Amino acid sequence: FTLGMEDHLLEIFGGHDTKEVITKSLATAEDFSWSSGALEELNRIPGFVRAKVKRNTEKYARTQNISEVTVETMFAAKEAAQL
């Protein structure tokens, strides 16, 4: 059972992967720094999908050789995931 917004977020970010989040490290603190704005934006995302958003954003940043994640990086990662 999910609500409409959850369905939308699951479609965008690929669904629940709680087991993967628990068993895998998202990224080490040395891999990326997050701007304060990006952290605020990340904390606005519902908890059930937050780790997935963080991981997708960091994956995108890694492919683009970005060392500091900003709000702009988050939105670029979201757009790239929709293609």
C-alpha cells in the first residue's frame, strides 16, 4: 500500500532498496562534501527514499568528477536519472 506521492517518488528513484542500503555503504565522508544547502534539501526528502536520492546523487557526482554536492548537483542528478 502506498500513497500517490510515494508512487511518484518510487517511479522517479527506482523503488525501495532498504536491504541494499543496510548492507552497503553509501559513500565515505572522504568521497564527497555536501554543501549546507544540499544537506537541507536532502533532509526535506521523505526518509523512505532519502538514501536512494543520496546514492544516486553521489553516483552522478562521481561520474561528473564533482567533489562537492550542491543543490544544483542534486537537480542535475535527478534530471539525468529521468532520461
